[in-house]
Amino acid sequence: MSVAEQAQAVKGFDIFDLSAPHATWQALREEQPVYHDPASGYWIVTRHADIKAVFDDYKTFSAENAQAPIRPLCADAKRIISEGGFTSGLSARMPPDHTRIRKVAQRAFGPRRFKSIEPKIEAIIDRTLNEAAGKGRFDFFREVAYPVPALVLFTMMGIPDEDVPKVKEWAVSRALVTWGELSDEDQITHAKGMVDYWAYCRDLVAARRENPQDDFPSDLLRAKAEGADITEEEIAGVMYSTLFAGHETTTTLMANAVITLMNNRAAWDEIRQDPSLISGATEEILRYSPSIVSWRRLAKADTNIGGIDVPAGANILMVMGSGNRDEAVFPNGEAFDIHRENARTHLTFGYGIHFCIGFQLAKMEFGIMLRELTQRFPNMTLQPDQQINYLHNISFRVPIRVDVDLGIGGSS
């Protein structure tokens, strides 16, 4: 990229526009890796090493703004959330509370629970792809990527199948209130959805206290009864965070993976011919096409990032999607390569104390999906001439729809 092209890319930078941000990220990495964006006021951090350093220094760079609304809430939206009794989820908490709560949550979110649910994951994917095969051409995002992770996670969390649609809609409200750029009217609408989501989590915890099941909230309540240092309100907060992070991000991962692989046909064919490549391909897709491309921190003191002085009170936007393509770590980082040996050093799941608690589940679920797609639908393609649009926000690179043709006949 020439100097003139870099300057033009940075000039047109809009942190809410994730449709095609990679050229801008590259320009920032090369010329202004710690960039103060005049439009948003955020300090944009785009190099891999600098992002890791910010994640790692949780005392200087607080997570307290990670879930704060990008656009300040209007009075009515604030009132709705306040009256709804909403408190923060796990990802916005700091030690010692974060350490205490996460330690308990990890007991219930471990290999035993994942192993027990693997047959259910396979059954959900099998049923969904059987239904898709009868359609032939359809929106992969809505018909496959949207329901599967929700059904998987909600089975684990004890959510009835009939509640899946409304919880998914509440999750959209949570995303838009926190990371979107909403009008006052839209803030009010989605604040109501956010509060309904929170109330649902609290009610579910209360129901499991009265009638324990073989699921995640029951595990946490059993741990509490055995002396674990966690409150029911905090369990509801863990549910609130996990129900969102554990399915919305995997939905987006599946959709972005299909776009990436359909545009890299040789890789798709290699995976189809040799499923042992799925593990490495999963890591490369997480690096190249992540669901979450940026995350926030708040500078608690005057500090320095990558040689640039940053003042106390500064809002930091760590662009992991950029760090994942940093040539200093990933040679030819703008290229997609399922044989990349260090792909797993990507930053997609974060780094440090807030590293994603559900990363094992996401990779297992995605690996099963990728195996089944390549084996069942080897001739799948993107439907031609479609414009793929993305949700307008700062953190989640979510395609609105992904139209595919399975190559087996049928109609939409």
C-alpha cells in the first residue's frame, strides 16, 4: 500500500464500519499503530504486541468500559436499565471479583461438561444440515449459523428450545445498546430487550435453585451450596455474559468461515479431502476472519503504548482483527493459509485474565460443523453477485446474510 493510499484509508476511518476495514487497519499498523481517532475520541491500537501488552496490564488498562455503551444512553434508556436491576457481566469485572467469580465458573465450564454435550452438538448439526439440504439455496447465516450455536449453548445452559428465538433477539439488543450507534428511540427499544434478557437470566437461576438440572446454572448453584464464593446475582451475571458470548460469536464465526472458504476454494477442497486439517484451519479462520475484531479498555493512569503517550481516562480500542494480521507475527498476514504454523497465537479470544472462558467449546463446535459441511456439501458456493453487508458496530464483524448454493439442487 502506497503512502497516499495509507493516508486515504486512515482519513476515511469509521470505527463503526466493519464492511471492509482491513486496508485501514494495515495502514494504521504501518504508520500510526497507536492512533487517536478524532471522530470517536478512542485511541486505536492495531499491532499484535501492543494489544497483548494492553490486555496483560489489567491494572493500568481497566475492563470497566468493555460493556459501556459507545453512545451515552438517553435518560429514558438509562431509567429502563436502572429500574430493571441490571448489573455487569463477567467480562467487565476486575480483580478481585473477576478472579473469584471466574474461578467458580471455570469449574462448571470445563472438559467434563463439553464432553457430555458433544453427542448433542453432533445431533443438532446433523438435524440442521439435513433440513438445509432440502432447501439447496438459502441464507446460511439465518438457516444454519444462527440456530446451531444457540441450540448447542442453550442445551448446555438449560434453556428450552422454544425460548431460543427470544433469547437470540435479546442478545441483539444487548449488542446494539453496548457496541452500536443508536438513536434515542432505538436505545429505548433495545434497553427494554436488554432488561428482559437480564430478568430471564435471574429467573432461570431462581428456577434451578428450586429444581436443579444437569446444566450450567445448576452446576454453579451446587458449587455455591458447597461453599463456593459466589452469589446468585453473580451467577445470573455469568449466565448473561455466557449466553451472549457463547452463541453470537460462534454464529458469526461459522458465517465468516463460509465466506472465507468459499473465496479460498483450494483450502476448502484440501479440508474436504483431509479432515485432519480441520484443527489448523479452525485456528487460521479464527485469525483471519474473527467474530470479535476489537475490544475496549480504559486507561487508569497516564501511560505509554507502543512508544506513544496516552493520558489517564483515555478510551482504548484494541483491534484484534488487525493484530491478527500483523506481519511482525504472521508473515504474509493478509493471506489466508490453513497450513500457517503459528495461527493459534491469534488474539481472537483475547489475552490475559479475560481470555475467553468458552474457547474450547467454540472450537469443538466449529470443527464439527466444518467437517460436516465439507463432507456433505463439497460443491457448496456463495450465490453470485451478492453484496455482503455487516452489522454497524465497533466490535462484532457480523454479516447480515450469506446466501449459499449447496450444489445439490433445490430452491430457496
